[in-house]
Amino acid sequence: MKSTTVRRVTLSVAVVAALTGVAACGSADSGKGDKAVGKSITHVRPLAALRSAEKSTDKAESAKVRSSTSVGDAMSMTANGALAWGGGLKGNLTITYTGGRMADAMRQAGSTSMEARYLPDAYYAKMSEKFAQQFGKHWIRYAYDDLAKLGGSSGAYLKDQMQNTTPNQSVKLLLASGDVKKVGEEKVSGVSATHYSGTVDVADLAGKNSNLTADQLAGLKKQLSQAGVTTETVDIWVNDQDLLVKKVEKADTASGAMTSTAYYSDYGVKVSAEAPPAGDTKDFKDLMKSGGNVSSGSATSVPGGSGTSS
């Protein structure tokens, strides 16, 4: 593989790590001081229902996830697996690139599917045999701190998102937006659920709900503007146990329409994830040194834990 292909693929994999349909635009004030009232199906006020759902989903601490994401003609992908968020993020997902330029790049790298592991300090991606033959390792390690340094403002935001990749982030988004409405009662995977919807100002929420410095936030807002991202619509479905069972996030970007849909089930499932063998792992930072220089801001975050490689 050419070094430009390696660089494009490894950068894209890093950003797609947050594209698994389980992230949202960073943490938000969930109103933990407010008293939850009953179950979501019987709530009259959407905000009270969402506060209860946010707490219940957070306390569950793990779930199975299946999702699909598309960004214009840049990429489409699916993800399946399980994640746990009690005491730091960890989990395992199988990510398959189903279309767009990203799938073409992955095909050149030897495979359109990969295993992904999330740990509290880093994300690991298992690449193809073709990749391993060229670089001597199957796994790439993406330390969140390295992503923050290499990606400039968007890197710092990507780190913040990936360390807060939990289903209840979508609920927090709606709580922080101030624009929430109850749509009605619907069936999700055969289960009754209440549908809520709202619109999010991405740059505004990034400033309120992330740990970025003023300079980083200014840089991120510039990158979001260049990416054509302004607002995002968020729809969530909550079951009668106050647990999130589905979410859909949509936004317009310079690369085309972005849609991310995720389904959550089996809350409380046991999840174990360990770092791959060190001898079979190559650090992203070292790979970039050998594959070429990475310019600041080369990975541009898109809302909803989404991103594209520029």
C-alpha cells in the first residue's frame, strides 16, 4: 500500500471510531439534582421523562449495540457489538464499511471489516492480513491523548467524544438543547417506546459541553463551519423501563447528508475487553511517522460522534 493510502485509512479509522452510533456531542449537564418521576411512558413533561431516561441508561452501565452510519458519498458503515461505560469506556465492536470512499480505501488495505476494541485510554483497530504483511502488526493503537495532539481542535474534541461514548449522551443532547418534543408512542424491535425529538446547535453545545480551551473551541467552530455543519436533529426512543432503545441523528455536511441510527438492547450485559498483545500492535503515532506527516486538523469531527477524513 502507498503511504498516502495508509495515512488516509488509519486517520479515517480513528475518526470512524466515534462513528459507531453510540456517541453524541460530548457530555452535557444531565440535571442530576432533579428528582426523577416514575417511568418515561407515563411522563407528561418531556424534560422530566428524559432526565429519568438519562439516569436509568447511565446506571445500566452496559448494552449491546447495532448501528448504521452514512455520510454522503464519503462512507457508509455498520457496527455490532457491546459496550460498557461504568468505570471508563470499554467494549468490542465489529465495524463493516459498506460503501463510499472509505470502503474503497479499506478495500485497498485488504478488508472492509475490522474488529474494534474500546478501552479507557485508547481505541484499538484490527487491520487486514495485507496490512500486517506490510507493517508487521495486525492492530493499530489510537491513544486518545495522541489523537488530541495530532488532530488540533478537532482532535481534542474527538478525544472528548470517544471518552464519553455512551448511549445516554443522546439523551443529554436533547436535555441541553432546550428544544424537545414528545412525538408519540411507537414500536421499536417489537417493544413499546416513546419517541422524542429535538434540534441541536452543534457549535453552541460543543462550547457548553466539552472540555475544550477557548482556542480549541474557536478552531473547532471554524472546522465545523468548513464542514458545513450547523445543526443536528436528534430522535430517541425510550422504553417503559426508562432505557434508550433507539436513536437517530441527522445533519447536513459538506460531504453530504449524515445519518446515524443505533439500537440498544440487553442492558447490563457482561462486557470484557483487553488490549491486544503488545507484540502485535503498532501505535498510530509511530505509524504516522513512518507513513507521512499528518497536518493539524486532518480529521474533522462531525456531530453525533461522527467524523470524516479530509
